[in-house]
Amino acid sequence: MAALCELDAKRRKVDLDDDLEFLIKSVKQHTSLPVITSSLKALCEVEAMTVLTIESSNACLGYGVPFSNAFCHTKLQMKESYTFASFFVPGMSLMEKVLNTKDWLPDDDFSKQSLSRLLSFLTDKGSINFIKTLHKREDIFNNETRLSVALAEHVLSKLAPKSNYVLDNDCRRTKSDNECRCGCHSFIDDKFGDTSIGHYSVWHGNIDIFVGDLEIPVLINLAKDTDSPGGRTFIEDFHIKQQMLSQAIVCSFLQKIRHRNLKHFLIPCVGMSANQMIFYMYDCKNDVLLQSRAMTLNDGNELNYTGIIALWLVLNYKNLGSGLSEYCVKQMSKADFFKGADLETENIYKERLSVGNIHGRSMCETLDCTSIRRVVTIPPDTPKFVWPS
């Protein structure tokens, strides 16, 4: 039996290697290669993550506050803006080697699987067409459940290490919500579940979509990108930002409790509409809070490769992310999350957060992201990546 299992494993490895070799050749011969290369360069030079410090919040008041009522007033540290690649060195190194080295494949299975999922997505006509047309489907982007299902089924699960995800069971309204309404009619009844996290005495609540094994929170917003007040995008919505900040912070503490051996604890939270997204990341070990600039899934009728690759890196943060370098830990301003908190509240965040069946005892039931300047810092301990010309 052991011999048969070993033989089956070898066959799967050969199949994965063959598939990946084919995908790499396809991408290198694809007309989009120059755009992919320029997108990778942008992540190394331009696309910014900016440090936030917390001015005040209702995270540590001594009673529970649901995410929907979370308040976290932050200050953008404009002089502390870093390249996106600074926090994803393994992922960028992987792409650099693939594009620059002939007949090269990574050694570990995780890198192979992650790379295969990205390249499959970028070369799949169905995935590309879905991204290009989603923002035109009013029957989907005007319904939170349908939009959540569509993004989870056709984007998030395709780019994440594993295809599993959990949708907030409370957002299911009708029997028709049990299938994807994009036209594929995938049955997703078993994808709904309890996504509540936190602790009833502090921040807590349900996550719209949990990607992977309850690892990455995704918040979905219905607002059209051009319909928000003053022409601002949904990502700049004050209420949305408060929820994302609270979820990112809680998830970082939660992952540290559940997976104490992670290489780093810079945990992301993803915000998405039919065409836009933003990332917040918090490192509870080093008390550093980051915000990305707004990114899109498509630009007009073309795929936005920068946004897609950034999303892929974020969803694979456990292995493709590098967390905070020593330079960043020393130089970055601290978020000061526990400012004014008592020891009991600190202990709840550090030791007692959990997943599932979280019910609160709550006493209480603007940021211009596009203004983030494009001059960014590249930490001196970040490798210099070389891309094909």
C-alpha cells in the first residue's frame, strides 16, 4: 500500500511539473507578456503600501463592538510609503526566476501550485472574460450575495492556494442564492457557513467571505465605483474602511493564536467591489498597520495585470509574503493599537479570540486613497529584481 501511495504521489508530481512547464511556455509566448512584466515592475517601483497610525478606536472599551459599528480613526503617514513588492519578496523572486530562467521550475510543491494557479488564471479565456464583464452585470453587482458568490467562485478561489472558501450564511436570502448567477450555475449551497470571529467583549462579527481555511477575510461592497459621494470610489467610504481595519487587526491576532509557527503575522484583509479592491494589512507582533492604494481588476476592456498579481500575492501571503523586514520593523511608525487598553482587554486579543459562534454583548449596536503619493521607499534590505526587457 505504501508503495502504491508513493507511486501515486510521483505521478501527481510529474503531472504538476508538465502542466506548469506548459503554462510557463504559454505565458512567455503570449502577447500579454510585456504587460505582465511591466505590472511586476510597477509592484517593485510604484504600487504603494502606506503606514497608518491609530489616533483613536472603540476596539478596547471593555465591551463588545461588532465590525459593523467599529470605529478606527487613523492617520496616514505619507513619508512612510513602501513598494508592494517589499512585503512579498518570495513571490516576486518566484516570478523573476520564472520569466528570466529557461526551463526553470521551483522545487517546492506550494510554489509550483501557486504559480500554476496564477498562470492558469492569466491564460484562461473564461476567467479573463469574467473580469472584463463583471462590472457590466447589474444583476450581479447590485446584489451582495450574488457578487460575493461570483467573486469567490471565479476570482478568489482561482488565485488562492486552495479553492475552498466560506460565505457568510447570514447573507443568503433566497433559494436562488444557492448557485452562481454569472451563467455558470455552479452549485454553492455547501459554501455558506458561520464566518464569525473575534470575542464578544471586543471587536467581533461576520466576515463576508473567508478564503482558504478561515484565513483571509474579504469584505464585499455593492456601491458602483462612480456612484459614491463626490465621485469617490467605494474604497474611500468611511464605514467600509472602519470594518476593514477592524477585521484586519482581529484576523492578525487570530492567526497568531491559531498558527503560532507562521513565518510572519502581516495578515491581509481584502476589500472588493465589482471592479475595485484595496488591501489592509496588520502585523500584531510588531504593531504595524498598512494600507494599499486602490487597484482595479480591469482597465476598460483590458485585464489589469498589476491588480490581479497583487491579489494573487495577498491570497498566498503565507508562503509568497515576506512580512516586515528588519529595516521596516525599525523604521515604521507603530499603529499603537493597545493605546489606553487595560491588561484584560490585551489578553483577550492576544489569547482568547476564536472562530465560529461569536455573539456579542455590545453597548452600541475620510480617506482619499488615491491621494497616496507615488514616491515610495524601497527598504535597503529588499532584493533588486530584474525583469525581461
